[in-house]
Amino acid sequence: MVIFKKSLPRRTVLRGLGAAIALPFLESMAPAMTPLVQTSARPPLRFGAVYLPNGCTMDYWMPKTTDGSLEITPVLKPLEPFRNQMTVINNLSRAGGKSVTDHAVSSAGWLTGAVAKQTEAEDIRVGVSIDQVLARRLGQDTPFPSLEFATEDFSGYVGGCVPGYSCAYMNTISWASETAGLPMEIDPRAAFERMFGRAGTPERRQARRSEDRSILDSVRQEARALRAKVGAADRVRLDGYLENVREIERRIQNAEARNAAEVKALHAPLGIPEAFEEHITLMFDLLAAAYQSDLTRVFTFMTGREASQRTYPALGFKETHHDISHHARQPEKMEQHARINTYFAALFASFLEKLRNSPEADGSVLDHALIAFGCGMSDGQAHSAYPLPLAVFGGAGGRVKGNRFLAAPEWTPVANLWLGVASMFGSPIESFGESTGRLEL
């Protein structure tokens, strides 16, 4: 494909007092007289990882087919619309899985493919996570090399959170080095301001918020000028994107207003909605906007912390997630645990739908992403490390074919998968974590 027109820079940003709104791909960003694959408008590769705590009821997750065909199991049912971009992987094991089983090593080992050092002190050690390996390659040209989101914050906890292991291992899944876990952002307002309020001083940003003005108010003139330069299709795309940013902002403002009117826990951020589903959906929507506007190409998202005590009354039961995961093989509790995982799959499916509906040159955002979805623990009752429930979604720029059930050799280290992903994304590393080879998708 060759473009025959003048173009906008891919890094076009709408700037105002206290605002810097990066834009999604527009057709007007493709340079004239240049093959698309040679332009800055060529869609970038992206990587993401969505983590579920407390393991899974494997009978409800793992397909039982033996011929490579993809069976849609109960937990994966909400994700069936994406089966052509879904690969479910069997026989993966967490590092040290035959001898080390606990919540801390589950979250710490998922993306690192390494065994966390047993310590309750500050001398923690595990390994660099695959998202950070890829961020060094994919994140050089974006405002944020990576984004790290979560829904629960226990970063203030010190010492041991499970016998023998530091709380630090459970507070993040993203590790910049063997000893430095990256903090996870749980506050939608803080994430929104970081993404779209980078311009201007903190005082100007606070003034805008205190006056209940939109972040878009200061960029409306620039937006109108840009609309006059682009074609009809780009105007529709631009208007839809800015309305989406405004809708996210409006939902955060509503949560802040509700929280300000109620008695909140000491120092609890006002921007965190009381309802969990509203909270997690906001975080997913912010990640979708970050992908669309190329603010980042790498993210990690902890939907919950290991040993999470969150309850899900909307699902019809009152026990905590952690208690339900210790089901003692009771059919009712196993079904409840599966329903929690299915609930997360449905929330994740809504996120994938936004990416699939985000067009860019040569496809959609989802076509050029690879997003892992799963747990660092197999069965929550036994804290088992094998087989890990894990699936990947997206086309990775044509590198991955979906609608597959990939049976790796038994006890394949999850590090082998991440080493294969690194190779797919062009990161020249020969080993990763406790890898024994490459698992190619």
C-alpha cells in the first residue's frame, strides 16, 4: 500500500494548560508516496499481561482436546468471540513448581520465570520480568516504556505476608531487575493525570480539577483546528476518541464526588470507585486508551493480589476469593471459584473488544498485540504450579495464529514461553529465568 497525500506526525498531541492528549492512529498520519510498511504509521507491536490471583479450577479452564483444536471451556466462554485470536497453552509450569508452592512465588514467578528467594527481609531477589525485557525494545519511542496497573495496593505491608516470603513478592508482577519490583498504580485518577495531564504544572492541574473542568477544555481550540485538516473518517475517529477520554474522566469525577460525600478510609484515594467492577473497568479502559494513542506498548495488570480477600456479592456468595479458592474439592466451592474466573474473563473480553474496534493501518490494535491472560498458580486448593492456566490473545502483527490449543511438553517452564515471545518480538536473549528452551507460538 502506498499513500498519496500529506501527513500528520504520528506523535501529534493536543496541548493545553495542564493537558497533553496523545491521539490514536489517523489515516492522515500516513506519509505521502511511501509504502505503509516503511512509515512511522506502521502499526507497532504491543505486549500486555493480565494476571488473575488465587489460581483456577482447572476442570473449568483447560480444554481436553488432543488434536490441537480449541475447545471453549466454561471459564473461557466469554472469550469465545475472540477464538480466532486465542491460543490456550497446556503443560506450563511455574519455576520451582515441584518443590516451591505458595502465593508469593506464584505472582513473583509468573512473568519472570524464576524462583523467588526465600526471605521475609529486604534482600528479595527473583528476576527481570518479560514485560520489562520487551519494554526496553518496544518502549523507546513512547512516553511510557510500560504501564503497571492493579486493583489492590498492599505496598505498605512489610515483612512476610506468607511464611518465609516477603510481601514485596505479592505486590507486583513487573520486575525491572532481580531486586526491583515496579509499583502498580491502582488509582484511576492518578493514572488518568499521568497519561493525559502531563503538560503544565501540578498547580494548574489541581486548579482544573478543583473547578470541575474537563481536561479537554484547554485543548478544544487545537482539536477544532485539527478537525479542519483531516478527512471525514478521521474526524469521526478523533471525535470518538476524545469522547472516550471525556467519558473516562467523567466516571472518575463521579467516583470522586461519591467518595467525597462518604466517610472514607484514612488516606484512601478519592478516585477509586467503591464498586469493584467500576474500578477494574476504568483501569481496563485507561489501558485501551494508552494502546490506542501509543502512550505505551507494554502493560501489566494485576486484577487482584495473591491471597486476595475480596468478596463478590454480585455473584451470589459472600466468602472471600481466597477462601473459595481453598475449595477442598467441594463441588459448590469449585463452581464458585470457576464463576469468579469467568467473571474476570468477561471483563477482559470487554477490553479486547475495545482493542478490536480500534482501527489502525493494516488492521486493529488487537491485530498487532499479544496479551497474556492467566494465573501464576494452577489449583488454588493445592497451590500447585502445574499446569498453569494461561492463554494469549491477539495477532502480534501476523506472527500468531489463533483458534489453537497448544499442548507443550509436560512440565514446560513458563520461562520457555516468555523466551519464545522475546524472540518473536525481536529481543535477542538466549535464556530467560529458568528456561530450558524456547516455546514457539
